[in-house]
Amino acid sequence: MAWHVTIAPAWFDPSTAPPQITPFGMLYAIHDAMVRPLPGNKMGNSLAESWTESADGLTYEFKLRRGLKFHNGDPLTTEDVKFSYERYRGAGSKEFLARVRQVDIVDPLTIRFQLKEPWPDFMTFYGTTATAAGIVVPKKYLTQVGDDGFRKHPIGAGPYKFVSHTAGVEVVLEAYAGYWRHVPHVKRLIMRSVPEGTTRAAVLRTGEADIAYALDGPDAETVRRDPRIQIVASRHASINWLEFADQWDPKSPWADKRLRLAVNHALNRKAINDAACLGFCPPAGVIIPRVMDFALQVEPPTYDPHKAKQLLAEAGYPNGLDAGELVPIPPFFTTGEAVVNYLNAVGIRVKMKIVERFRLADPDTMTIETTVTDPDALAAPWVSNRTLRRHRAWTIAEYICEENNRNSVDANGKAGINIKK
């Protein structure tokens, strides 16, 4: 499997999982969760065979399946569940700390969460990829080896056991025969880091990889012409958007709604979809993917460059304005280039700057504020009004295209994952 990112050892440990969807490709291979997305179920019972919510919304009780074991043979009990939850310090930890009053072990198979007040989003936070708080790790093993030892050789209860990790190159996993659902059909997984999109497409065509993630439009088009390879819709819940964080600053030009609306009308979402996603990313009007429960179904603003120029003039920029640099999160360069071209066409003068993906998470070098729920899956190009500086960016909080239908490639007709998130 050719991944579009460099696989980080931090992804082996759910306790510090970042607000991104990508690490769950590794986390859900090695580990398992109480409740998690499963085929045909957005919030399916996994380690927990059942769960209930009290009538007053203050208590959630989970029942573990019998006979669960970690990869090293240790039994999985509610002690491990409580330990894993209390150890969690990832993106949603502040919410849990503020809203969960206590966690009680009723017996080795039953655990109870007591809330301070009703929190309708509790199961979204605990039972989906919104956080990794529901992933269970072995208390005994982790206590013995410590955090660093655990990241060097993680033990979980998921479908695959850790075999080896070559830093910056690959992770090797093998099927866990004791997995509660069934023994995985693929006996050995090699997850290889191949950040360059053209190379991912090449190794797919040569047979060096069976599956390639996140191919950008031109690379995907090359792959699509190969009759041996399938491109299929991944249908996961993701969104591409543009964000200008300085819109909340009254001194910023982007505080003017007319200017933000001008950007909306300047973008030809359908053309961007065709160029960057081969038509698999229908334009979206809101930030919530339409596949999610209760998502508001809203059509996006129309592509109207004349109206965009009119709004610019009304906002005091009849000759346009210099908007600085756009930094697309790799590998979404085709989307970034298209956005730059459309903005320049109406007088919003922007240049694209390529930054390595790992630097976007470095607070000393990033242009963006990674405060979105999932910058990997939800944040595509970003526009900055200055060169790289700490915590400075602008926000176009308006949306380009829905990514729940990103295509995926698969050599020799095997099952596909997602070609671009």
C-alpha cells in the first residue's frame, strides 16, 4: 500500500492522535475501539457488544464481548478500557475532561461513563474518528514498556499485529488470527510511505503496490487509462475548504462578507472537481459532508466571475487586491493551482507556495492554524497574506467540494481504498 504521507510512530499510539483522519488508517489496523465505524454502520459495536444511554442522557454503559485478547495474549477487560480513556490526551481530551464526571468499572465486562450534564455528541466523540478516545490499549503491557516502548512496538487488539517499522520507509503488519470479527483475508500488509504522487502512480502500474492513496487529478487520470487498475469511490466523509483565519480580525479585508462572497463566486467548483478529482467530488455548500447524519443539504454559490468582480468593487477593491500566498496541504496541488487561477482571474492576486506536509504541523513554520476537526481530510488549500510566520493566516471559510466520493485505485482489480482524501 503506497501512502501519501510519511508514516509517523506517533500514529501507533491512540493517546495522542491528532485531529486528522489519516492516522486512523494505522490505528484501526493495529488497534480496536469500543465503538467505531464498521462496514454498513457509521457507529458500529466493536469491542463493545452493546451500549446504552440513560433516559436523562447522563449515563452511558458499555458491555464488552467475552474472550477478547490483545495480540500478546493478555485478556482485554474494562480495566484496559478505563486506562485507555484516562490516558487519552488527543484532540478531544479537553471536551471529555470538561463533560465527563467519572468512569466506573462495574465488572470486568461492564463500564459506565457518568456525564456532568447531557452531551448529545458524546458518542460522536467516543465512537467515531472524531477522536481516538475509544481505542483500547493494554494497560499491563504499556505500564511495563512505557510510552516510548509502546511506540517502538505497539500491541493492540485490532485485525493486524505489528511486525516492524523502518523510519520514513514502511510499516509491516501481519494478520491477527484471534481478531474477534474474523481472521483478515489479507495476511500481510506493507504500508509504504510514498509522498510523491507521480511515484505512487508509477509503483501501482508496475505492480510494486496493490493500492495507492491520494493521487491528484493528473496522476489519477494516468492511472485510469490502465485497464488493469480500478478507480472506485471511497465515499468517506471529508470536505475540502479554503479558510482565512483573519476574517475575525475587524482590520482584515476578509472581515467584509462581500469579499468572502466574491471568493465563493470566483471558484468554479465543478471544474475543480473534474480536474482534481475526476468528477468524484461533488461541489458542497457547507462544511459538513452530506453523508453525515443530519447534515444540512445546501447548494454551493454559483460560479459567477462577473458577480465576484462586482462584489470586490463594492467592498472597495475595484482594481482587485494582493492576497499573498496560498499553501495547499500536500498532495492537493491540482486543487490549489485551480483556486489560484480562478482567484487571479477576478483580481484577487494570489501565489501558490509549496510546503512539505510535515512542516504544516510545525508551530514555528506553519501559515495555518490547525484548529479544524480534520485538517487532513477537511482542509485543502489555505491562503496566507504573508510568508511563513507563526500562527498567521487568512480564512476563506467557504467550501469547494465534498470529498466523500474521492476515488481510489487498486491494481489488478483488487478492492480499492481512497485515491485522494
